Amino acid sequence: MTRTLTLASALLCTCVVAHAQAVITTSRATVDLGGGTWVELGRGKVVVASIDRWGDLVAEVVTSASIEGRRVRAIVTVNSTPSSPGGRVDWAQECLVSTDAVWSMPLRGGHPEDVECTRATAPADAAAMLKHRPEVREAIVERSLEMPDEVVSMSASIFTRHGRMMSIDVWADKGFAGLDGGKVDPLPARVAAAHAGYAEELGRSVRESIFSMRGRTALPPMRFSTDMLPVAPLRVP
């Protein structure tokens, strides 16, 4: 599905929230990020689908980073449509997995016509991943923040039959502890069970928001190893 990203003027917002309950807010969803120091990296909009007699279905995209000093420990992105237009949307291609570096499973308990999934990946090159998020890369360079060489990725998404969608994507350095999510399916090499467990908890958070009147939820707790991992300034091609 082709998506068109339009960056908002707040892309290089300098908003920093430290030692308080930081949040990511869209017109439909509010995600409590927890404590620590967070900096908003950007806001924008993306076309996620086209609906007959409705037109483009647009989601708001908000990205924030958890930082220690100048070091980025995690990046969280929330995508959320502001409302459900009511038209039918074919989301069949949204949760396909095409690489053995990704673990994926459907969320449990949803409507059979909804598309729901969680994902966790093996560590991947951060600079390569940022090439697919140029607006985030630009914000990191602008602030002279330091990215780890590699990050793990965890996400959860829900796409409803009536055209509502929400996703939470988390990138974290390799010191991310994740969560014990209980029994999971066999995992690809280098995908940690604790990261798959965290992705499952992300799924519960997305469900809590998208199917509620208030749209409020909380990011699962983010815990890291005590020792900082080696980082390097972002490599600019």
C-alpha cells in the first residue's frame, strides 16, 4: 500500500519533558510514555488507505525519543487515525512478514474482519533503519543526538474493518530488557523472547486505546541494562 508522508511544521520541535509523565497525544489517542527524559522528534500525517466515497484516510504520526544526556535509548512512534469513517477497508497486506529476522503473531480476541498483529525484530543497523524515516533522522541530526549502532524493533498494530487504525512502534538499543510475555511461538535467530513479550504488551496497549472512548493508554514499562551501550554519532550518507 502506497503511503504519502506530509511533515508538519512542528517537525523540529524542541519540546523536552524530563522526570515527569511524558505523553504522545493525537486527536484520538493519548499514550503515557512514563518517566525519564523525552524529546519530541516530530509530528506529521500519512495516508494509510483510500475509502470509496470518503477519500484518503489520514493518520497522525507522532515520534518521541527517550534520551540520557545526548544518547538515544529508545524511539517511540504512534500512528492513529482521528476517527472511524465507517467505510470498509481492506487491510489484508498490513501484517505480512517477509523476513526470518522478524517474529510476528496476531493479537488475540479481535473481530475476525479486523487485522491485528505484533512484531519483534532482531538487532538491525540503526542508520539503515533511519533511511526509511528521514524526518526522524533529520531531527536527530539537528539536535546532535547520538544513536546506538544497532536497535531492536517492537510494534503492535490494529486495523479495524470500519477504517480505524492505530500502531505503536518502539526502537530501542540492545540494552533494552523487554518483558516476560510468557509462552511465545518459536522465534527466529537473534529475536529475544523478552522483546517478543514486550511486543505482546504493546498489543494490549493499542487495544486499550483504539477500542475505548477516551483513547488513553500507557506504554509498557521500559527497562534497560544499567551499563550504557557504545554509541556513535549518526552516520550521514
